[in-house]
Amino acid sequence: MKSFKFKIHENNYKVNVLSKEGNVIELEVNGTQYSVKLNEEVKTSKTPTLIRSASQRPVEPLKINPSTQRTKILAPIPGTILMVDVKVGDTVKVGDRLVQLEAMKMENNITSEKSGVIRAVHVVKDQKVLQNELMIELE
């Protein structure tokens, strides 16, 4: 509810807007309720409302090369490697953190979506990576 104070010809008015539906506004002026109908349609704000639509591109699964059965872990977004939690030969389970990537001032944990053994680590701490850059190979 919005409240306003007006002074017209030395008279003070206290106006409370109770509700608004379409062109009808319910007001209270100095304790008396009024229903006011506007002559023109109330104009809506010209400020656009930003709505993010769903991606048109299907979700990409982990990229697996059937000839080598290696899973390639790619950088989902550009950023800086804060921490590498695995080394070649480590065995990982689903959900284990592999790399911590800082992007847009946020820390993102890159986790394993498959169990296996680390075959190659292509990134080091403080390295900058681009989107889709190969970080880790898992077999």
C-alpha cells in the first residue's frame, strides 16, 4: 500500500492507495474510501523484463572416444585453475572432485561423472583455460 500527502489550497490530504485492478483504483482520502476509474489504460513500464530462455542446444554428455574408452574432461567455461586434486594413476569414483576452476569470481568444482583411473592431467594450478579446453583424461 502506498501513502501520499497532498496540500491543495491550504488543505492537507492524506491519500492511501489500497488496491489497483485494471483501470480501477481503490483509495482512502483522509479516512474516506473511494473507487476511482481511470479514463486511460495505465501504461506499463517500458523497462524490459529479462527472462532467460532455456538453451536450444541439448546437454552434451561426457565425450567418450569408443576406440580408447577414455573420457575427456573439458573446461565448461573459461577460467583459472585454482586446484588440481588428482594426478596420473589416481583412481576416482563418481562425484570425486578433479579440479577447482575459478570463473567469473566463482569457484566451480569439476567432479567426475564416471569411475576410473586418471590417465593424463593437462592443467596445472594457476593456469588459464578456455571453454572446452582438455583438462583431464580418465579411463
